[in-house]
Amino acid sequence: MSNKEKISKVVEVLNTARSMELNGIVQYLNQHYGLGGDDYGKLAAEMKKIAKDEMHHAEAFAERIKDIDNALEPTAKLIPSEITKGQEVEAIYSFDAQAESHTIAEYGKFAAVCRENNDYVSAVLFEKIITEEQEHFNYFSDTDEHIKKLGSSFLAKQVEKD
């Protein structure tokens, strides 16, 4: 396989990951606004923080693409039109935990593609971001469990302006 073909495979997974991050940003900001509108300020603030983390991830993938090939896909092409809107607070956290779990699994595969194509810098980038996505998964999973076990008493403690 030529070097150009190897770079192309790596750029493809980096662009896919960037798309996933951009989708996450839109989803999490949508949830942030909904939670804030429902007066769950503490939950809204944490969701906004996670959306910002995803922005940093998208930027890191974009910078890596520029470093190796300058083949960024246009942003408008990357953001899917299907964002889940209007979720009840009880549904948000299991939904997001599932999304983060999927992302972690995909990024593990993407890191392997990078290693197979001798791009260890991109592989390490994926591994670093997997660690951060795992933190998001843990937060979403833990919050989902709190809501399921403690219900309205837990949610009442989340009322605070962000």
C-alpha cells in the first residue's frame, strides 16, 4: 500500500471522528438548553461543559488532519441533520451514555486503523480522547442511575441557575 493510500485511510477515520464530535456538540447543546429551560441548572451546566469538551476534540481532529493532509471535509457536510430533540430529563442520560459507549468503541477501531497505517500520532490522539469520552460515559451513566434510583429527590437538587 502506498503512503498516499495510508494517509487517505487515516484522514477518513479522522474526518469521521470529527463528524461524530460535531454531532455530539449539537446534541449536547440542545440538551443543555432544554435542561436549563426546565430549571435543571446544575445538569445544564455540566452538559454545556461536556459540549465544550467535544468542541476541543473536534478541533484536535481537524488540526491533525491539517497536519497530515489538509483534507478537511466541509463542516456543513459533517453535521447530521438528525438530532434528538425534546427529550425528558429521565431519557437524556441513558441516551448519552449509549452514544459515548458507541464513540469509545469506534475510536478504538479508528486508533487501530491509524496504527495499521503507521500513524502513531493519530493513534495516540484517539487514545487520549477515548479517556475523555470514558469520563463522559461515566458521568452520563452515573447520572442516569441516580435519576432511576432517586427520582424526583435527586432532580430537585439539580435546580440551580447555570
